Amino acid sequence: MDSDLYDSVKERFHKARALAVTLGELVGRVSRNVPGEADEDRNEVAVVVSPDVYYKYPFMGKRGLILAAVDIKSLLLVLLRAKGYLRRDAVSLLYSNKEMSHLVESEEDEPGGLLTNVVVRCEPLTQLDVLDSREPEAANVTLEPQSPVIIPNPEVVERSLSLSRGEIRLGFLENSATEVKVSISPDDLNYHCLIVGTTGAGKTSLVKNMLSQFSRDQESKTFVIDATGDYYHVILPPLIRQEDFERLGISVSGLNLDLIYPLSRRWIKKYMEGKESMDVEEITRKYYELYLRPIVEWLSEKGKKINVALSGNKIAFGSEKWTSVMTFRPFWFSFRESKRILPRLNPYFTEQASHFLRVFLRDRELSASPTLSSFYKELLNRQQEIYNRYSIHKSTWENVVRGLNLLMETGLFDVSAPREDLGETLKSKGRIAVLDLYNSELEDFSQKIFTYYVLERLFSAREAEMKTGSLKSRYLVVIDEAHRFFPSRINGEDEVYVRKVSGKIATMMRLGRRRKMGFLFVTHDLSDLSEIVQQLANTRVLFRMRSEVAEKMGLPKGESRELAWERNGVCYVMSPWFREGYVKIRVPLPPPVGHYDLSRSR
């Protein structure tokens, strides 16, 4: 044997081992007896783990476990994922004939028979020169037998899989023995995100975790369409300290929130005792008494004392290590101010009806009406004149009348109450704005009308900033129960309506990327959600769901089967920016902000 070669290999042994112990904890080595396979069809390596190591760590024995090896020949670090385990009793090693081993098997417990090495079948993922600043590469080296195998440190896994992309931390890598953080960049969300999963699986908790981080980002403003009642109370502190979330390296001690509240005539009549005049502080106080005070009192019963101060349209909340302020912003539609957008406001207007409505609104005599109700009455009074003058088809006229009547029935037009224009919210310093549809007591159609109006205003603001070169910050729009607002063609909705709202969101999503306006859609039912939304969302988060739905979304078959049985808080994040295209993570539960449902708490 060439002594120089022997000495060279021996030196590499020492270097590989010395490098390995700096990158993680030694747990085994590449097998000397089971050959590694690396060709066009298969790439697999066998790792041998001693029984003491196998029993020491609870995670040993789990498929998907992340390991790493330092190759003796190249000194590259190769990230590995456990595909399966070969586990044998000691007595089976004495017999090469399987039938003979069954015949001599004893019924007595023999713990010593389990003290055998475990073979872990692994697939190489990426390779990395840890002493070089270059990006990881796809693993293409054949690992040398006896190469040391480690449980890699978190930063090693994060770098090898490109998991640390930015400031928004989603959770911890699920198949890691250490707490590997998985994060995305706020800019990734300009390309939109879709979160899907069954009720209670952790979707809302993940969104609130993200909101608490966006509240610290001075370059972002987040708008939440809250149709579920899950977000208006994020202004309140959590009942207990969220240590799991804090291990992500983030501490939340409060946030400032703009609450946009659609104010209807029915709500005023029901809760303001029919007052003809009122100021914004009266409405703010009533909102607090109806929707927030019950939660504050429940928290007090649980030992969480919260101090509340109300002044004007602001409500301040304070408790130990928590300070937050809500700015209450009531809104209703003024007919005089909304004439320009009225034909686009109701998606049930046909193209012809929208055209003629624009014509009527340009008519000085017709549009001189101060309210939508008086405009509607004026149209009906002059119906024959309009027929003769514009030669409008009967069905188009009926669509105009029906559409205007639907808008009036929302109760959101020309309300006798204080009002703030949405532009004030856009200018405010608050990082989060919640559109409280849940407590507004609006019917489904009214909620949709208000949502479409807000989305159009946000997009128009982005468009104006882009044209003037003042586009600096980013908008993130969170839409929970997204299938309600952007339905698929198969859930029974009117075809005109579906076509219009699909066109709206398609335009906003496609053009929103350059305008730094991203959407985050949340739903439990993918089949009812617009196909456009599914196609244009680059990042997808899959919580527990039926395996066939997960496969349809692009998750491999094996992972889809496992996901159908996963516990709450575990999900797959699918993103083109991750090395493998998807990662399995554990989301910290519950979130570090208010997360209450009194119907379940009492």
C-alpha cells in the first residue's frame, strides 16, 4: 500500500471529523458494509447509528429526519434526509435462513437483542463547502464509507436548504432534531400566498404570527378583511406568554391598529337608539361595549387585568408588558362621492347596465340628487322618458333598477353618522388595518360590496403612487374565507358575478406584483375558491386536509397522505424559493396576540 496515500486519507479522516463536530453533534457514520448507490435513477446512502445513540434521541426512528455527513474525500457537507430504517434483533444475525430464525424465536423478553446498530436509509439533498460563501448545490458526490454523520446545527440546515429568506419567520422545520427557523421575505408576498386547511388546523394562528411581525415593519401596511371575527381582537394581549413564538427570536409587546367599520343604517337604529346626531366617540364607545368589553371582562376573570382608556375615536389597552391603541374609523358610502365607482361597485350589473348607469350619472338633472335613494326614485319617475331618450332594452333597465335596489338595501349609503374616508387610513402610521365585517351585522352581499370597494381603493392608491414614482412601502391584503369573495364557477354563483370578480382579482394579482401589493388568501375549501387565485399564488401553505386536495395543489403523494393525519400547527410551505420547493414546518401555537372565541371559552 502506498504510505503517502494512506497518510493522506488518514489526515482527511481527522479533518472530516474535526469539521463535523463544529457543525453539529456526531451520531453515526456512513456504513462500511452497505454500499451507497448513486446513479441516474437512484441516490441513496446508508448511515449506521449505534443503539445507545438510537435510544438517546426520541427523534431517531422518524422518517424525514434531517442529518448531515462530512465527506472524507471532498470535505463537503452533504445534507441528508432519512427515508427509512433497517432495524434487526441480534438473534436474526445468527441465522442466514429466515425460516430458521423464526423457528428458534423465543417468547421471552430479551432486551439485549435490541442492542444492535440501526441502519438509516438516507437520500442526499444538497452539498455545501462550509468554508466558502457560495450557495449550496444539489448533492452529486458519492459519500465515502465511514464519513462522520451529525445532527446539524440549525444555521447549517437553514443555509443548506435556503430556509432563512427574510424577516417573516413562519415556524420551525418539523423534521429537524434542532429548532431550525423557516422564514420568508416580505417581498415574497408580493407574489401572493394561499393558505388552505381544515378548520382548527392553525391557519389563523399562522396569519396572526405574520401580522405581529408585519406590525414591526415600517415598510409594510397590512389590511385584513375580517369576515370571521378572528382578527378585530388582535389588539388585546394573549392570555399567557407565548414562549414557543419567542423562540423564533421575536417579542411582541403590543401593536397599533386601525379598525375600519362599515356603518349601516340598521346598526345605527339598533344600537344608537335612533339618535339623529352623534359624534365619533359615542360610536367608538358603543363598539367597545358590544364587542371588546366582553373579552376584556373574560380576561379579567382569568386573572389578566387590562386597563382601558377611550378618547375620541381611540381606545388604548394596557397590561403587564403590553400597550396597544385602536383607532376606530367608521365608514359609509356617500352617493355624491361614489358616483364614479357606482357602476363598478355591484358585480351583478351587466356590461350594458354599467354602461347606461354611467350615462345616467352624467345626466345633470338625474345626478343632481343628493342621495342614492333620491337618485333611484328620480330614475323610476322618469322611466318612460329614459326609454324614449336612450332606447334602453327592457332587460338592461331591469338590471339597472335591480342593481341599484341591492345597493340601497345594504344600508351603507348616506348614513347620518360620522365618517372617515379610507384615504385617512392609508395615510395613518398604523401598520395594520382590520376591516371588521364580522361585527357589522351586514348581509353577505353587503360585505362583498364593501370588500370590493376597499380592494379597488387600495389598488388605485398603489397605481397612483407608481405613476408618480412615490411607491416605497408595500401593501399586504389578508382575505380570510376567500372563497366567499372570489368563488369558483362550480358553486352556483351567477356567471356574470363570477366573471367580474374573477377579472377584478386577476388584474390586481397580476399587476400588484410590480406595485408591491400582495394578497394572502385563507380558505378551508379549495373547491369553492376561484381558479385564478389558485393559479397566481406563488406561495402555498397546506395544513391538514384531504390527501387528494393536497396532491392537486402539488404536494407529493406520500407527503399528502401524511398531511391528512397531521396534528394542529403542522403544515407544508410550498414556495419556488425553497431548494426543494416545499418544507414541512411547525407553527408556534397559539399566536402572540389576541386569539379569542368566547363562544368556546365559556
